[in-house]
Amino acid sequence: MSDHAPKGTKWIWNIFWLLLIVTTVEVVLGIIQPEFLAKQFLGTRILNHIFIILTLVKAFYIVEYFMHVKYENKPMRFSLYLPVLILIPYLTFILLTEGNYIESMRVMQP
């Protein structure tokens, strides 16, 4: 592990507030569910895409700072991030595709 870890607690509070804001936005959007975000885009609602993006942002900050990956050397970071960069879009595609298929089959049944 690198010795470039930050000193003090200011950085942890900055990350805390950022994660709190992102989580608050997710909760408010989940409760309100604005009508203009209910339009379909790439097979699912725009609101679902926003939730996926915000969740990935939170996951990035948690892994980078609280799991101390930010201070590792480059090959170690690539060995952690490359599978994730391939796997998450693939799993998201499967989730959205299969979810739409199941929904269309439910609608077709009498």
C-alpha cells in the first residue's frame, strides 16, 4: 500500500457529504418519481438509468477512498477495475433485457 494516504479527517467528511447528497438525490427521485423521467430510453425508464449511474458513483467513491484503492499502484488498480468495467455493463444489459422480456410476457398473458 502506498504511503500517500491523506492526513486528518477532512477528506473523509468531504466524501461523507458527497455520498449523503447522492443518496438523498436517489431517495428523493425514488419517492417523487418525476413524470418526465418515466419515458423509455434503451428499453427502460430514464429514472432507472439515473439510479444505475448514481449507484455506480457511490460504489466508485466507496471503493476508492474507504477501501483505500486510490493509493495502490496502477497494475493493482487495473486488476480491480478492468473486470468491473466489463462485468457491470454486461450485467446491466442482461438485467434490463430480461426485465423487459419478463414484463412483455406478463402483459401478453390473458
